[in-house]
Amino acid sequence: MGSLIFMAAMVVVLLFIAWRSPRNLLAPGFRASYELIMQNLPRVALALLAAGFLGQILPQDTISHLLGGESGMRGILIAWAIGGFTPGGPIITFPVIVALSKAGAGLPALVTFLTAWSVLGFQRVVMFEWPMMGRRFVINRLIAASCLPPISGILTLLLEKIWN
């Protein structure tokens, strides 16, 4: 609820700034917002529908066994691999994380999954990094970034033990 209030306040401030602008940005701002909503609303709606069904379809006993709070390093390593190979942007990935959470995945695995998805993203490596930046850059970046997902999962595991 807090994030909704924050976003609403941000919109009010931006509306005020656009209204007070000497360039009269209110109408162009509404037009740009409408275009963004029309482009993204179907994607968001479909991703949320998919996440809802995924949360029901995923076998909770298997997910909680492999990725649950008691899975420890096994869950972190599995989430590391899955996250790095998960394609798509945040519109796909965050609903998947919600579905995994509802199916019993623990916080260390979820943090590892998200970190692996964001810093490794092997589909981005193949589609963008390798062709644009070259082999040396990709190898160096992947070696440097590959340690981050398990470190984040292990730190989360330790924090969970401290806080519980």
C-alpha cells in the first residue's frame, strides 16, 4: 500500500510540474502516458495472468523442497542457474518470482534468482553483449558477475538466521 501511495504522490507532483511548465506539458504528458498504458497494459495483464496460473500449477512440494527456506545451498545453486537462464524483462520475471514465492520458494533462493536474472541474463549475452561488445568483454563480465548471485543468496540465508 505504501508504494501505491508513493506512486500516486509522484504522479500528483509530476502533474503539477507539467501544468506549471511554461511549455504547457500537460496534454503531451497525458498523450505519452496513454501510449505507454496501451503498449504495456496487455503485457502486464498477460504476465500477471500467467503468474497466477503458474503459482497454481507449480508443484508446491517440489518447489519448497528444491527452493524452500530449508533448501540451503542447494536452493541457492538451483536458483542461480534458473535465474541466469530466465529470458525476458521484468514484466515476465517479477510475476515468476511471485509465483515461485507462493509455491514455497524461500527468500535466499528468490534473492539469488533475481540477482542471477539481473546480472547474468544469458539471453542478453547471446543477443546483445557478445555481438556488440565482443568475447573478451563478455568473458570478463560473466566471470566478475557470476559470484554475485550466490553471495546475495548466502547473505540472505545468514540474515534470515539472524532475524528469525
